[in-house]
Amino acid sequence: MVPSLRTAVIEAVAGAGVSLPADLDFEVIGTEPVLPSPHHLATGAAAARLLTGVGASEMWRVRTGRPQSLSVDARHAAAALTSFAHVEFLEPDRRPAESERRSWARRITAIVEAQGSRYVQLHGSFNDGPVILSELGLDTSATPEDIAAAVRGREAFELEAAFIRHGVCGGVVRTRQEWAAHPQGQALLGRPVVTVTRIGDGPPRPLPDGGRPASGVRVLDLTRVLAGPTCAKTLAEHGADVLHVTSPRLPTAALFDVETGIGKRQAHVDLTDDSGAELLGDLAASADVFSQGYRRGAIDRHGFGPADLARLRPGIVYVSENCYGPVGPWADRPGWEQLAQAATGMSHREGQSDGVPRLAPAAVNDYSTGYLAAYGAMVALARRATEGGSWHVEASLCQTAMWYQELGDDNDPSRADPGDVDPYREEMDTAHYGRIRYLSPALAMSETPPRWDLPPAPPGTHAAAWS
């Protein structure tokens, strides 16, 4: 008989550097493997979702004195690692179109062979495509075949160094051992997957009134695509008031915006304008959580770094998510899910059976990092209510990828059984996209079942103001 995942999840949580409450009542339903990967993806997904329940339960304990019992279905949690793929537009003509820029960047994003049988992960990002093509001696008319031919003529590490000089995405596909020997891998070695650090003083600040763990908590969400938006979306499923703020000057990814926009209001603020910076400051001055996913130091230049917010709003919970981690020589490099998998050895192991690196069959690090950051934010909110202070929560895609690899890589992909996701989906009406079907929260709680109350809407739909 295949053992349940409960023991594996307990070990996974410990491996993340986190302790479960001694009196926690929980169950994990299911067995590995769920997804076709050698990595234990369902175990990590279930552990990450369990931790979001732990964070919400601790907030509930602060409110009421009572904990809650928790349950996670591993298949549901694994499906949530591709949550964007489970959004269905029941009125297809109202499905948002992908932008030309996004479509063009997708053509560049691939694992490509370089000289000496080494591989490089390219990523077009939102704006990096022209610089990458220029470095390869190409222009925007280049086909994937042209790009592959140009990369074959370059040495992998030399090309990575060029990307670093240009400040764009892209890097060598490394083995796990190579990453462990790399200065950035060494900088992250032994760090918890999510850290919660006190960064300022202040009196205890009680949680706002309400009948859910995060009721009345104001979350200012300045993130894009998946990891950061998933953090705020997870807080929304426990009752938080989430205002997602984007710049009208910056591109977004329409389909991801729909999936991660469930449960939020959408506003535009332009930080390149003095009035926009003043408006964001006013919003932050009455926020409880400020979540940002820009490369290290980027938003600090506008006066919204952790120390700035701790002075502006004593008691703030400041959340930072990035690709390569908060310390080390690559901490300020831009990156995405694919780059984290490539750098840390995950892509190499995924393709080890035939010697060609490939991505894991899920946005493993994006979604899991979002859940872990949400857990950290809820822990910080509970501490703020009892201890006071301002707090900084940090998580990164590469730390998450390293954690997943510690969970094991000996699954047999041919035995994967993802099951039917339809029982995990719900429907809602939206003003802009018609009726949609979406993946429900992969967590059950005994007293306050997670749910989202607001339908998704396009960026800039709502006023930049708290409800």
C-alpha cells in the first residue's frame, strides 16, 4: 500500500525551515506521483497550501482564541500549480486577447542548446526580447529556428555573462551540483524558504473586525504575473481587502491577470508622475500589507522600500518576492519561473532521462512562492497583533526550487495520476469576461472555508482608493 502524504508533508514543512503548531489538527489526502515529474510536486504543493492554512488559522486564533482544523487534497494542490490553465471562459468571445508584445516574447522563451552540449534558458520577459536578439545578432523578424542557430554558435556561460551585462533575463541550465557550488546557490544554502523579520517598532495593532481570518486587512498588491499576485490572491481568499495596483505604462499578461485577479479590485497608479507617487503613499499609509515583486532595489528608488514603509506606516507588513533571493551576487537580477528552474538544477533533472533539459509540468516555483509569501504575511499579521512592530516577509523562486529538490526527485512520471480537476472548479459571473470557470482554493478549513468574493476585472477598472 502506498503511504499517505501526511508524513512527507510534515517533513517538507520542516525542510522549509518552518514549525507546525503543536496542536495543529490537519489531514493531507492523496499519494505521489500526481504530476508527470521526477520531483515530488504534489508533496510540495500540499505543504505550501497547508502552510497558508496554518497562517490563516493563527490569525483566527488571535481573533477568537480558537484554532481550526485543516485539510488539503494533494491532487487539488497539484492542480493549483497550473491554476491559470484551469480558467475557462464560458463565453469564448469575451476571452481577453494576448498582447502582441506578450506573444512575441513567448517565441523567444525556450531552452536552447549552445556550444559543447550545454543549454541556455532564454526568456523574452516583457521588454528583454530586443536586447536578447541584438546580442545574438538578430532582429525582431527572427524565427525560433534563427534563434536556436545563433545560440548554437555561442558558449553558454559567455552568453549568460552577456545577459548579465545587459541586465536582461537568461541563463545557463545548471545541474543541482553546479548551483550548489555557485556563489548565488551558496548564498541561499540553509536559508528558510520564507523569512519573517521585524524591521521596526510599534505597539500591537489588533486585527480589524470581521468574521474571517483576514477580514478588514488592507493589502496593497504591486506585483505582476504569478508569484506576487498569488500571494495577495491567497490573502483575499481569507477575507482581505486587496487593491491590485499597476502602472498604465507597464505591460501585463491578460490571461494571468484574470486568474490572479480573482478576489481583488484593480487600479492604476503611475509612479513616474509626482501625483501618482503621492497617491501610492496615501494608500500605503493606511495599508496593512504592502506586497511587491520587482527586482531588489527597484521600488526603493521611488521611496517605497521596506525601511521607507516602516517609517510611513508603523506596523506595516512588507512582502518582497523575487527570482534569485534576497542575498547574494544575483539578488538584483531579473528572473522568472523558467530561470529559477534552469539555474537551480530542476530543469536539468526534469530532462535527465533523455539528456535534454525541460521545464517541470507546472509553474511550480511561481505558485508555491506566492503561497509561502502569503503564509509569511499572515504570520506577520498575527505577530503584529500580539507583539507589535513592522515586519518584512521575503521569498524567492530559487529558494522554492531548491526546497522542492530537497523533497526528492525519484518519482516515476509514467505513474502520474492527476485525476479529474472538474470537482475542484467553481463558476462566477464577471462584468468584463462573462461567466468563467476557475479553480477553487486548494484548502479546507473547519470554521472559515476559503473563498473569493470579487470577480476579476481588467487593470485600472477601479478607483485607487480603499473600499
